[in-house]
Amino acid sequence: MFWSKSMVVQDTDIRRSRMPKSFQWQAKVAENNNSSRQNTCRNSVQGKALIADERGYVCQRADVQQGGCCHVYSPTTKHYACDTCLLNGCCAIYEYCISCCLDPEKRPLLETVLGKAAVSFSLLYSSISDHFELCLAKCRTSSQSVHHENSYRDPKAKHCYSDILPDSRKL
């Protein structure tokens, strides 16, 4: 069979075609900025005790305001909190994983994650349109955080926003 250059699809072309067209990155929000008082927020919903909102705040469920945002002036609310996270980007608590992942300083790491994922997990990542949705998806436990399909690589830090896998040799 004869191959022409027009028939060969480049890997970079595949990545570009499967990336969301208008992905929105979160901008850093100052703690005392009026934009931190927005009326409605998407949040992590499922937490029994904690909630992470789309602005990067983690709060007690009791501190979630009517519109879904964490009350930023509550003494227990934290911004871009990585409290239970390891240096490899894996965290013990889902909501802290989301909050840490939303830190704008994590953008270069997440851009790398998106670039790698464009080919491997195209269906999942093609539906993600912004930074918050990416962090929700990455921080859920995945096949990458398990060892031999039935045990976590690190049972204490199973929610990962990074592609740096937990060390399976700890088991």
C-alpha cells in the first residue's frame, strides 16, 4: 500500500482536534476581592462534611450559602487548600484535591495532563469545558490510582489531580 503525506495523521493534530475548543482557566481571585462574593457557584455536591466550590474554596457543609458558594468569611473556610495532598498531587480528601487543583499555579501541570489525556481519554476530557470540571474529573478515583484493579496504590491519598502516580511499592 502506498502512503502519501496527506494520509498520515500527526499526533499533534489528534490532540488539537480532541481538546475542548473554549476551555476556561480560573483566574486567581484575591481574598478581599468583591468577585469572591458571587451569588451562585457550582460545587462538589457529594461531600458529607466538606464542600469545594468552583472558586477554590473548601468549607464545612454548614458554611455553604444558598447559591452553592462557600462562605468565605467563615473561620474554617480555606482557599486553594492542599491540606491532605502530597507533593505528587494525590490527596486523602476529595474536596481538598479539588481546591488544590483549582489553584492557578497548578495550570502548567494541568495543561500537561490535558495534553496527554487528549488521545487516551478523549471522550471524558472532550466534555470538560473549564478548570473546575477538570478538577472534579481528575480528583475522582480512577483506574490510575489502583493497583491490580482491586487495591489503591496509596489508600491514604487516592484522589489525584496529577498524572504522577502514587507509589505502588508502598503496598
